[in-house]
Amino acid sequence: MYQLEPIGYIHSCFKEKFTIPRQPLLAPAATGVIELLAPYNQSEALAGLEQISHLWLLFIFHQTMQDKPRLKVRPPRLGGNKSLGVFATRSTFRPNNIGQSVVKLEKIVDNQLFISGIDLLDGTPIIDIKPYVPYADIVTEATNNIAPKPPKTIQVIWTTQALKQAKQHEERLQKPLQTLIEQCLSQDPKPAYQQPEPTREYGTLFWDVNVKWHYPDLNTIEVLVVSHQLTN
């Protein structure tokens, strides 16, 4: 019997699962900080990491844990209506709830790892960190006929009010909020089978900012409101 314990947790810009990119590095403006736990929060464990640009993160899908295993899943890439074997997908419903992502290491400050291009929910438990090794990890002849190329992006436009609000919160947070919103929404986060009416609004949280949008047509997202999420 094996037991895994977190070595740390991530503080992420993604407070909700909705709009998290379906693969890492699709939204370079998506940032977070890995807070390591003892004894891994000591400089000895990080020695040499400053020479590495990208990292493999192994983590737990802590919000999709379930007792009954799923042998087949419906990946969003195929519209959410076609089933595949779980091992042919990167579904969050894993046999042992383990995920992996490659991220960019921006800097190390006080033994905290500042990373970008993330696709991890805030509070995700990290179980291991490994260096990305380009000569070994890039397989130039690799193929994947299920996902042969990056997903098609969708146009993101803004109301005048929403853009003004985004810039205000960007200044307050000192984060590239406008770019983050555009990069994530351009991935078209809604399920592919949905045909939304222009009157239907969607929303999610980035950092402490509530973002609402709609689809004026099937090829466009319009950001409507960018507001501060008040806490109790």
C-alpha cells in the first residue's frame, strides 16, 4: 500500500474550475505560486532549480475524487458527447486522481516558486516537482490523432465598461488581468455541445475578480462585467 503526501499547495489565479485552460501553457498570463511544506520549503531542496526554465508538476485532482473508477470519459476536445477510454484522455477523472502539467518557472523568492502558464485550481495539492528536460521530453515524431493540433480559439471582445473595469483591477492586483481573461476565454470554456443564446450570461473568478460574459454569436465572446468579488 502506497501513501502520497502533498509537498506543497498552489495559490492560483483560478478560483473555479470553469475557464481553466484544458492544457498547460495555453494561457501564459495564468500565474500562481507554489507554497512548499516542510521539509521541502528549505533552500537545500531547491538548489539548482534557478538553472531550469520549465517544470513538471505532479498533483492531485482534489475536487474530482470519487470512489467508483471511470473506465470511459467524455473529453471536451471531442465535444463532450463521445466517449474514450480514460487512458486515451487527460480527463481529470483519473484512477488515482493524479495530474501532471508542464509550467514555466518565473522566479524563486523566499523558497516559493512563481510559475506561469498554469492550468491548476487554487489550493491544488502538489505531490512532486521534476525538471523539464528538453532533449528527452520533446519527441519530435510523436503523434496524437485525437488532438493533432491546438484547439481553435474564439474572438474575445469587450464592452467599454468591462474593459475600463479590467484595467482598474489590473492596476490594483498588479497582474495582467486583461490578458489572462482574453487568453482563457479565447479557449471557449463552455461545453462544445452547448448552443448558447445571446441572453445567457456566463461567469467565473480570476483572483478576486468576478468576470461575466455572453456569446453574441457562436464565434465571439463579449466580456460584460469585471467586478471585485467581495468576501465576508
